[in-house]
Amino acid sequence: MSLLPALPISKFSPENLGLNKIFLIVLISSALLGLLAGYLMVGGGAAKTATPIAKTPDNAAQDNRTFRDFAEGMIEERPESKDPSEYVEGTHILVRDGAVPVALTSSVVDLSEYEGKKVKVFGETQKAIKEGWLMDVGKVETK
């Protein structure tokens, strides 16, 4: 007596082999179409380059509701920390005469273009953990 169950011969009939071929063709073509769709969705495999940072977006100059906070002073690059594990807020500092410096960060303005210049920055105050004042800059006016 055999330990393996007996398979019915009818599963391997010529009619079922035709259905198996159709199923296999549909499965392979679905996988290929899925790969092609994924390839096209990520841009055809072309290497994406980073978008350059804009000096000031055109609509930022008129948007006084978003950039209602402002401060005046001289922008300086934030000095490198001696301890690499130290938490640092902002990429630049706005040094103000007789007032607390403002830590600055921005995703729309290249603050390095204004280093060493007297400016008026407009932006949104962010919650600071370490600094007295942290601002996300959206607009810069040179004095």
C-alpha cells in the first residue's frame, strides 16, 4: 500500500493543461506589466537632480500672513559644534544688536547668500528646544 494519495488522472487531462498554460501566461504578463508600471511611475529610471533652492518664491513676497514674524540683524553661519552628538537648531544665526540672537533655518531661501549682510528676515517662529528663538525663514530683505 502506498503512503501517497492517489491523484485523479482527470487533473492532467489535455483540457486542464490548456487552462494551466493560459493561467501561466496571464500570471507572467501581469508581473511584467506591474514591473513596467512601477518603472514608469518612478520616472523611467532617469536620475533625478535636486531642485535648486530659490532665493525667494514669487508668492512669498506678498504672503504676509504666513511670514508675519520678523527680525533684523546680520546673518552669520552657525559655528560647527565640537561635540558631534550635540543637538543644534538652525543652520545660521541672526545676530541682533542688544537682543537675543535668532537661530535661522529655511527650506525656501538660501541663507548662505546673505552671510555677513544686514538683513530683515520674515518667517514663522518654530518651537525651539535649545535656542531662545528659532525661525523658519521664508523671505529676506537686504538692508
